[in-house]
Amino acid sequence: SILIVDFGSQVTQLIARRVREAGVYSEVAPFQSAAEAFERMRPAGVILSGGPASVTLENSPRAPQMLFDAGVPILGICYGQQVMSAQLGGNVVISGDGGEFGKAFVEVKQPCALFDGVWEQGERHQVWMSHGDKVDAIPPGFEPVAVSEGAPFAIVADEARRFYGVQFHPEVYHTPDGAKLIANFARNVCGLTGDWTMAEFRSAKIAEIREQVGSARVICGLSGGVDSAVAAVLIHEAIGDQLTCVFVDHGLLRAGEAEQVVGMFRGAYNIPLVHVDAEEQFLSGLAGVTDPEAKRKFIGRTFIDVFDAEAKKIGGAEFLAQGTLYPDVIESVSFTGGPSVTIKSHHNVGGLPERMNMKLVEPLRELFKDEVRELGRELGLPDIFVGRHPFPGPGLAIRIPGEVTKERCDILRKADAIYLEEIRNAGLYDAIWQAFAVLLPVRTVGVMGDGRTYDSVLALRAVTSVDGMTAEVFGFPGDFLPRVATRIVNEVRGVNRVVYDYTSKPPGTIEWE
Ligand code: XMP
């Protein structure tokens, strides 16, 4: 295995992900407890992450010295490189020119085991830099093996001890060969075989959940989405009927979704499930509410109320299970430690644990969306469910700008189902990150047969994305959108005009509210 020592970078889990992609097991430990983690894991290699601190400050984080004495290969990334340099006798300074941020190029000066078989001497390669400090004297035993314009020590190596330092971030997407470098470190430098799979993640997590929960009862809130469903199935596999699921159906789901979840849990998995039909409560509370944040807050609060009331009825649960993913974790942590701006109040059952005084079970906390899908497949969840596009917690309410009514939800469900059916039929579903319809509070004039219509406008949206943080508009083949527009206007009463949303994120967001 590989131990990843976390110095607080926002992208530490991306390093873990790259190591998993290389088929190698890894664990992330904060720098404060890295020595204990090392003793426990006895890893074949260590990666030191980046971080927001400055090595030049006296009280900034350090790596446990024992890591450098353990005789295993070490890769230091950005802050990790600097900390290694400082601790082994080199020197780090604040860059006089303010640092390097963004795309940069490194030039390979010497061969090195870190990029053996990936990069050749004399080549130039794109990397992603983000640093204000830099190494200005390397420790004894090290040599510079690649340089960049702003960093004479872009890559340094001590081949005898198998210590490597890179100033750039190989874990991010913008370093095109980064994944290969990390895989090369894990397999060829650390000598790991690369046969670790999601099946092993599954058994490791099951053991962990059993250990954490013991004989206590666990309650899990299902939203209808993939994340909470995968978490519930995994936990059920670990502790069986100590788990009870509560599916709060707010009536704002897509066509057929509630039936699918209930059928799957009760039928295929035989997981104890309480299905709470709370449509009436949600819709009556949403009457007259038009402000997007007010909708989101009402739905979040009501979800908690309903869930809490059900949990009290069930009684005796000590743990609350949630399908929190890594991107949910980072979105709530600000990089600078200062307050970050709330663009939208995300609904992920936040607030529940404090209110209910329960301990959390969050087995998906280190995974990314596509890894959760892979785990879901591993657990035998149907492909059609696991591969579904993401769906926001507040549901259709935030796809109906203006007032949300039962009638408008029904119109939107029908139109959305036609749009998605056409997308599936055209074989485009998996090429799209998210596609959905939005029912606008705008009416326009149309003509149908010999009559005048005065009905709502429907907007269609489809985007591609890697993680939902940024998104590009999906370009449909020429005849696709006109065909969908015709079907929707013909088949859905209440819609007489269809438009397509061409906005990328940023500056737009994916959802309209
Ligand atoms: P935005 O609209 O912020 O959405 O660009 C980014 C991604 O997040 C989803 N989304 C949510 N997911 N609870 C969720 O679980 C929410 O409150 C929520 N709001 C937006 C959105 O569908 C997209 O995939």
C-alpha cells in the first residue's frame, strides 16, 4: 500500500484517486497522525501532499522524521517537496516573482526512475503549477532532473534513497501525464503489483463499518439518488438488518424514480425500508415560494423534520448513515480558511447529525462520483440505476423557476421523461454528464391546429463535466433537438415552446436555481 500524508491541499484525495486508478491501495492520513498510520500500514511508499502553508514559517506543518528513516520511497508534491527539502537539509524561499500558477512546462534534464518509461531526457511536458514558495537549495544527495521557467528544481531526485520531489501537481487533470507518473511511482518505484480493485475497497469498507458500528442500530436517509443508495447497500451488506432506510419522498422526483428505489430496496435487496410519502407536506409548504434560496432552505429543513419524525418512530439508532462523497466534503471547506461565498445552499441532509445527536457513518467519503458508480456496480446495483445522471437534493423544485405546484411538477416530469427517452434512444445518455428540462414561468403564444395557444416555455439543458464544478454545453447532432421539441410540444399539454440552454459553467451554473 501507499501512505498519503495530507498537508491540507484541496486535491489530496485526487492523489489517492490516481493511486487507486493504478490498482494500488492507499490511505490518506493527516500529517499529525502520519507516524501512527505508517506503523499500522507498513506501506511500500509514501506520498507527501501539497498544502496551503509556507515551509518558510516556523510553525508550519512538518512530516514525521521517521518517514525519511524508514527506507521506503517517498514522493513529495509541491508543499510535500518543499517540506522534504527543508527537513533533509535544503532550503525553501518565498518566490521573488510571486510564484507560478497555472499551466507551465518542464524540461527533462536527466533520466529518473520517477518518469522512467513515461518521459525521456530532452523532452518538454505540460504540467500544472500552483506555488508561492520554491526550493532554492536542494538537500545533500539530491539532483535536479527537470526544470521549469519558474522552478529550477521542478523535479528533484535522490535515486539512492528513492526520494523524489515535484514542484508541480501530477494529480490534477491539467498535468496530462500526471496519472502515469503517479502510477509509475506506485508500481515501478515502490514495486507494487497494481491488482487492487473496487472489490477490495468493498471488503475493506465492510470490515470498517462492522468495527465502527458494532451491534448498534443505523438509520440511513435515502434521497432517491445513487450515492445514498450505494451507501445503504454497502452498509446493509456489512450489518444486515441493524440498518433501516428511510426514503423521504418529497414528490419532487423524476418520473418513475420513487417506484424504482422502493422496488429495488424491498425487492432485490430485501433491505428494511420506510417509504414516507411527504409530497403534500412539501408542496403545501412551497406554495407561494419563488425565491430559489427560500425553496432550497425550506426543502432542506422539511427533509430533516420528516426524517427526524420517522427516526423517532423507529427509535434506538445510534448512527446516521449518509452517502457523502469527497466533492461534498471539499465544497464545504474553504481553501484559505476564510469564509467562502454561498452560491447555492446545497441540500445533503446537513444539519441532521447535530440535531439528532447521532454519530455518522459515511463510507463513501473518499470517493468521487464515478468511483461510487463503480462500487455500485460491484455491489450488483443495476447499470441503469448506477449510471443515472446526478439529480439535486431539492429535486424538480429548482427546475421550476417561480412557484412550484403539483400541476407544474407533472408537466415537467412528462417533458423531462420524453427528453431523456430520446437521449437514451439516440445512444447519447452516457456521453452526457447531466441532461434535464426546466419549466419556465414564461408563457408565449403559439398556434396548434387552427387554434391559438398561450402556454409555458420549456428549456432543455445538457452538459458535459468531469466533476460538476465546471461544465460545457453538450452539442447534439443537428436533427436531435428539433425532434425532441416537436415531441414535447405535441405530447405535453401546457408547453408550447422549447428552447436550448447554451451557457457553460462558469458563468452559468448547471441547475437554473
Ligand atoms: P450547480 O447548479 O451548482 O450544480 O452547477 C452542480 C451539480 O450539483 C448538483 N446540485 C445538487 N446536488 N444537492 C445535491 O445533492 C443540491 O442541493 C444540489 N444543487 C445542485 C447539480 O445537479 C449538478 O450536478
